Amino acid sequence: MTELVTSCNASLLSTRPLRASLLVSLSIQTVKMLMTSEELRKICKEHGLYTTPELNDKLFCNLRGFQNIANLEAYTGLKALFLEGNLIKTTDGLPALDLLRCLCVLTWIAFVDLVDD
């Protein structure tokens, strides 16, 4: 399943606070996003990185809802790429980045139902 839970059951919130907080934290980013050049530029601005792609040596694309890797060809100076918490299933689309030494792609491939029936 490629979509995360978008809301929590009220009874779950009151009876199982640990599980509820986990569900809430998982549903922070529920929108599926495309990894566009504009979105990457926005991420750089948010993290105080360079607006010129090739000058960045790290890129933090965590918890963005990205489904795939794309538009990183201009980021030739990347040494570290962080993609945790997205919906990425493969590394297809990852260009040859000669300086890349650290690639973090921990992802939710499927959502496990945490509610006891």
C-alpha cells in the first residue's frame, strides 16, 4: 500500500497513546510529491543550502512524500543524499553522482495496521 494513514480514530487516540502518536507521526506527510527541480530548490532554501545545485554537497529530502528519485542530475557535488521517510521503492532515477558517499533511503514500502481488532 503506497498511502499512509491520513487520520486517526478518536478511540485509538484515547486508549492507545503510543500507537496513536506513531500513527500521527506517520501521517505528517500524506501527500505524494514529485521530485521536481523547483521542489529541490525549495528544499535547499529551507535548509540554508546553495541555490546553485552543483555547489551543494548534501541534500535533505526527508519526509517529503517522494515516490521516486528524479531531477538530481544538476547536483553533481552531492556527497550525502538523505531520503528517509518517503515512498521510494527503487533507486531508479538516481544519476551517476561521482562524489556521492552516503545514500540514506529508509522508506515505508507498506503500512502495517497497528490497531488491534
